[in-house]
Amino acid sequence: MILAAVVAVLGIGANRWFLRLEVEGNSMIPTLLPGDRLLFRRITRPSGLSVGVIVALHDPRPGGDRLIVKRITAITNGEATVRGDNPAASTDSRDFGPVALNQLPWKLVRRYNRVHGGA
């Protein structure tokens, strides 16, 4: 009984600290393909971010209610430029401008299931 309660609490805590997403769309091709499954870790300090890191963030455009996955391409004055690896298919900082570092809550830890072959 106590073990079940501990496992339940750990599961609830894990949801606060980790996020699982499945890639939709083509904005991160060739790095990430539609159907790839990703594990993100919550970022507690923006100092853990650097150029090249892949992040998940809430779409910053007005009415944006989805999470988007992008790569940090520049960091200046507390803001990050985020872009998709496939510019022709990406809505990113070229469209909505730089994003405050504190608006980047998730950092990619691992792609754990690639559905299109490869590793």
C-alpha cells in the first residue's frame, strides 16, 4: 500500500519534470521526423540553455495554443532565436521574433522511438 502511494507520487512528480511529445509536421526534418517520440526535461534555469539545443515551447503567436519544437540558433540579452531545421516548413523566430529564455520550459533529453528507421 505504501509502495503504491510512493509510485503514484513519483509518477505525478515525473509529469511536472518530464514531457513526452510525438513530432507532427516537417519543421525539424532531417533531425526529427513526423512520428518520432521525444522526451523533454523541464528547464529550471535558463543558464542550462545554449545554441544548438532543441527545445519545446508554447507557440508565442497570439492565439497559439500548441507546443512547438525548435532549435536555439542564437542567444542575446536574455532572448533566444529559435528555428526549425527545415526553414521551408518552419514557423519560428523569423515569424514571431526572439523568445525570452524563461519562455523555453522544455529541453530535449532524448528521442526514444524513431518510427522511420535509423536511431
